[in-house]
Amino acid sequence: MELREVRSLLAISKLGNISQVADHLHLSPPAIHKQLKDLASELGVPLYERIGKRLQLTQAAEVLLPFLNEMLAQYAAAFSAIEEWKGTKRGSVRVGTGATSYILPPLLRKFRREHPGVELLVETETIAVILASLRDGSLDLALVVSTEVTDLPGIRIETSWDYELVLVSHRHRFLRRPRLVDLKDLPFILYRKGSHFQESISSYFAMHGLRPKVIMRFDNAEFIKSMVLAGLGLSALPLWLVHKEVVQKRLSIIRQAEPPLYSKISLIRRASGYVSRPVQAFIDTARSLNERDLPLLTTCRRVGLDSRKSEMPGPQSRK
């Protein structure tokens, strides 16, 4: 089994077309076809079949994929280690991220200040793509909501941050801290079912006896915030996302009687494989972030969100 054959099979799994694979790997279609034929002959199993206009991997080839991805990742790591030892490059860090935009800017800013010679590459993708890229070595690290990676094999959590999801409203005010069940008749605008935020919110509501009256669901937190600003309902959103509107009194935080709702953001990497010095330096910088670097993860008076100022009677509508 040769690495070029491995690369061709992995490319087929993603592109599903020999001509596209040939363009991607800068080879001719006959060369790709021969590599795949030789690999199938060596393994003694067919590796792909044609489904309509697309080539699809067989079950045997699907079994091979995680092992082939690991082979290429280890190959790339070996070369990185040698280049680092030779001192021929200053290194790079490839980071993937999803719905964690608040932490990334201060983290990148601090790392740039401490390691100006290291190249930083950032990709924004879905959690599925991020995990696949980590496993095949296309990414070194990723920032994700922790519920997305709990107990996943082959993934290591390097550090985590707690953050708060706050209940926000445009119209309703409360003198006392309401219980969550007191909100059962109010309209809620939440995340689509299956999203990482929604899983945390649903578990929290269920734990405290609230079955919210959901009138809309969205994939995007900014869309949800815009609906709340329009006065269409309540929602639970990350504090950093609504801080500006709360300070401007365009939104208000509802302080429920129950304990606050927290979740976690984690910096993760593949559990196996070589960790280069630039990647380790990025991990160390992430671990060094403190409350001054990330003031909007949880509510506190320091950021102008003293809970005593937001408690008013009701529910009643703002006039």
C-alpha cells in the first residue's frame, strides 16, 4: 500500500469522481484509475462502485477510511517534526471553529502578540466537518461547544471555558425573579432541534419543569436575537451575543429563580499524533486566558449587568 494510493482513495470518498480527483492531486485520470486498481488488487476487495454519476465507496473501503486518515495524519506529523527539528520553518497552527466566535479573537490576538512568527490559519465549518478535519490531520485544533464532543473517541479536550446562556426579552419585565414555569405561556424563539445550544437549553428547561411555547426555531443565534429585538418572543442566548443590546436597554435579561444556565466551550485536538511546538504554544496561550481576556462569559457587575437593576414587576409590556 502506497501513500499515493491512499490519497487517491480518500479523495474519491470526498469528490466521487476520478476526473476531479485527478485535478485535485495533479495527476491524470488513468494514473488515478491505476492506483485504485492496484490498491483493490492488493487488498482483495472492490473499493468503489458507480451510483448514478458518482463513485461511492464500498463497505470494505468505508472500514478502511479511519485507518487511512490516521496514516496520512501521522505522515504529515512526521514531516512537521523533522522540519521543526531542522529549524527550516517557524511553524503554523490550523484552527477550526463553529459557534464560538467570542473566544477566538482575544485568543488569536494574544497568541499573535506572543508568537508573531507563527502562521495562523482559521477555518469556520460545521462540527461534522471540523471533527473530520481533525481526524485526517487537516486541522491541528478546534474550538467547539463541549456537548458536541463529549465522549468522542480519538478526541482530546485541552482546555475549556464556562459560559452563560441568559434569558432575554424585548417587552417583558419582572419585579421578582420568576420561576421558569412562570414563563410557560410566553412565546419562545429557540434553536433548531439537534443543535448543540438547543440540547443544553432543553435539558435545563426540562430539569426545572418548563415546557416552553416555541413559536420559531432558527439555526443562527443572530437570527434569534433579531426576532427577540422585534418583540416576537423570549430566548436563551450567550451573554456575549446580547451584552451590547442589554447595556443599550434594547433587550433585558430575565433573572430566573433557578440557578443560571451554563455550558462549555472547549479547545480540542486529535488524541494521537505529534504535537508541534507552535500547536503546544497555542494550547498554552488558550489555557492562560483569564476573566480580563474574556469578561462576557458570565454575568457580573463589572460589565454593567448588575442583576438588581434589571428586576421589575410583572410580566408586563414595555410602553
